[in-house]
Amino acid sequence: MCVIANSNSCGGNMAGSTGTFQSPGYPTNYDNSEYCDWHILVQSGYRVSISFSDFDLEGGIGCPYDWVEIFDDSNSAVSLGK
């Protein structure tokens, strides 16, 4: 499964044994203030493994402009890491 967003709609739900996603306009830069919210859905008891083949962030101490943040549940306010 491959889900590719455009600048009008970034994010979505992913379900299945494998999948990929990317930022709008990849490999070029995306627009300022772009927000993407991806939900990776798996059955209870399954694990998710995430790896990045290309990852580039805008500079700044503490990643004030670009980041990836992982949550265990879409309704959870507790971050697993940023």
C-alpha cells in the first residue's frame, strides 16, 4: 500500500501488512506550515515498525519547525517520542 498526499490533503489512515507515506511534493520541499497526520492502524497485539529512507529537517534547536511525533493511540495525549 502506498498513500501519497498532496498539498490540499496531507495525512490519512493506513492499514495492512506494509505501507509507505511521504510529505507533499517529495523529494522537493513542502509548503510552510504544512501539517500531516497519519494514522497507522493494526489489530490488537500487533506491532508497528517505522523506518525512514530519507529524512531532512529544517535547522533549529529543539526542532521548532519540522518534526515527527509518535503516539500509541489516536485518542492519546501522551507522546511516545518526538
